[in-house]
Amino acid sequence: MSHFEAMEALGQVTIYDLLENDQPTFTVGDKVHAAITQESDYEAYMYLEAYYPNVLKKPGEIVEILPKNQYRVDFAGEMQMMRVHELSF
């Protein structure tokens, strides 16, 4: 059992769990862009720029809706798991 699974079993929640809506913001097939900038999340931006530049440069398409406001997004053939606050139309 991973640390995160153990914390979830104990009932620990994240801020995203508290902010989670019952309705997903995006639907399967929606065209989206990554909303991550150097100002909003420098570490995530630099990681994506170095290893997955298509995520920042190309539009993506929602492929699957996952629990806890997460989405599997296809960015020009690169599949990424993104949270709702990291995406925009």
C-alpha cells in the first residue's frame, strides 16, 4: 500500500477533494489547452517544458474523466493526467 493509499484509507483529504464538484467541468471530446504558466506553477511548467513540450504548445482532447477532478488528455499523441485547474478551453 502506498503512502497516498494509506492516507486515503485513514480519511485524509486534499484541498482538491474539498473543492470537487459532482459535475465534471469538461466532457469527453472537449478541446482544451494547458493553463499552466511560469507564474502560476513554475515547477510544473518547467517540468512540462523539459519533458512534454507538446502539452504546453498544442491543444489537447479529453479522452477520459477520472475521479477527483482529473482528466486523461491526449496532447498530439502524448497522454497526460491533468487536474481541472490545469486546463482551460
